[in-house]
Amino acid sequence: RDGGFVRGGYQAELDEMRALRDESRKVIAGLERSLIEETGIRSLKIRHNNVLGYYIEVTANHHSIMTGSDAAKARFIHRQTMANAMRFTTTELAELESKIANAADRALSIELAAFDRLTAEVVGEADIIRAGAEALAVLDVSAALALLSESEGWCRPVVDAGLAFEIVGGRHPVVEQALRRSGEGPFVANDCDLSPESGAKAGAIWLLTGPNMGGKSTFLRQNALIAILAQTGSFVPAQSAHIGVVDRLFSRVGASDDLARGRSTFMVEMVETAAILNQAGERALVILDEIGRGTATFDGLSIAWAAVEYLHEKNRCRAIFATHFHEMTALAGKLPRLHNVTMRVKEWEGDVVFLHEVGKGAADRSYGVQ
């Protein structure tokens, strides 16, 4: 809109218009010097006013030089006679004045025309440009993932048509980098095995309990990320990984409302949970974080309990379900493919130490007050 997007030297006319627009005084001064040399009148000046515009002014004593011959009369056009001076113009000066007045608009017009020509050429080569961009994107991602895999010790996953989901020493790549940069110590790697047990035709569900700040949400996210990376063809942040193809990944992690649509935090949670339960199949991977926390305790427990039962009996998918409802650990005795795991903690001299390790068993408290 304001111009300036075509480099100098591309087009002579554009450079001229820019010079007139930005350096009109220098251009006029150059013409003035040229006329002084031509006429020999050292006092000759090119001036400007709102009536005449640009004009050539000489003293009355020099008028004969400007009008003394037919050639001079043809070249210098008389405009005005003053008491002590005479004013003239030339065809060259009139054209220059017009160019200066229109230089900015003309420069922009030339730039826009050049842009339109370039756009037309680019559109004509759109298919080639698109193919090149896609190829470069693939190379960029592949090279970046290769460098990352080598520098971070990622492994090549096994992806097949089964229902396995066995991660050994899995890590969250983003959290791991953040911890390294902050100097807070190494990331604690964890295993995850949602593979069907011998003879079973459906994946396992891990019911994950543990304290606040124990690392439950990070564990959920890292396994989802590993599944995504594996199925993009990337190495993954783990010691080893064996993943049966995941056809859908469902995630219900975090809490937020939707004021624009009149939905509370709990309503959003329920709508999304219902969508997961209605769509997940046996090849899906589901991660659910603290379902039911947005309402009364017993109502929330009932909802979470029912959701786990439905995942086990109807969806029959691989899932990790994190919760603070410790009563739900009793489901392990009722649902054969459900296993209790917990984020380990250690009490030391009155303090709670979060180990960020996932182990078998169930938590008996959340340490929320501590």
C-alpha cells in the first residue's frame, strides 16, 4: 500500500520517480546549475510559488539573454515581469514539475504493476512451487527429527497391526528440555504397558493415582506424544517402544470453560468425555485426566467410575485414566483388564518428596494440603 517493496535498480523509471519523490530539491538544483552554465547568468534561480509553480527568475538586466533571439524565445517561455526581475519557464521545467507532483503516485503505480506481474508468474508456477514447498517441508522435518533423535538418544519404535502398547523408559520431550534448561535435574523416565494380556483381545487400562504435582498429567501426555511420533515415522523419546497402530487418539486433559457457548468447565468436560466414549474403538488410545472433578465429590466419583467401566466393557481400548478418587482402585478386582498404578512419593523428615516414578499399586492420599 505504501510501496517500497521493489528494490532499487529493477526499473529505471521507478528509480527516477523515487528520486523525484524523495530528492526533488536536488533534482531542481541540478537543473538550475545546468541552466546557469547554458545562459552564463550566475544569478539565475529556480523558485516556486503557489501561483506559477516552478519558474526561472533572472534580474531585469539579463532579460536580453532570455529573449534576445528566436531560439531563446522558443526555449524560455515568459511567465511574469516584475519591477526588478523576469520570470520564465521551459518545457523541461514544466515536465519536471508535473513529474514531481505525480512522482509518489507514479512510483506506487509502477511497484503495484511489477507486483501484479510477479504474482501472475508465481500463480502460473503454483503447482511446481507447492511441490517444492512440500518436499522442503518433509526434508526439514526429517532432518530435524533425525538430529533430535541422535542427540537425545531416541529409539526406533516397532509399529505393527497388533494392539500392543509397550513403552520402556518413555520421556516427555518438551518437559525434559525445560528441566535441562532450568537446571532442575534430569527427567524421570517411566514405562507404560497397555498391551493385551495373553489370550485377551483388548488393550489394558491403567488407573493412575497419585499426589498433586506428582507427574500424572505429564505421564499421560508423554505416552500420547510417543504414539503420535511413532506413527509419523519418527524415532521416539524412549529406550524401546512397541505400538500397535492407533487409529484415533482421544485426550481429555486440563480444564477450561466455554463462555461463548454458555458452557461451564464441568459441562465442557462432560461433553468431551461423552464424545470420547461414543467414538473410541478397540484401536483407540484414550488419556483421561481427573474426570468428574468439576462437581460434587460423589457425583464426580460416580461419573468417573461409570466412564472407566464403559471404556473397559464397551470401548475395549487402550487407556490411561488419572484420578484423585482413590475409591476407584477397587475396580481392579472387578475389571480384569484394569491395573492400578501410582506416582510414587516419599516422606522424608516431614516433607513430601515427589519421585515422579510410576509403579504398581494405588495411592492412599493426594497430599493436597501439604
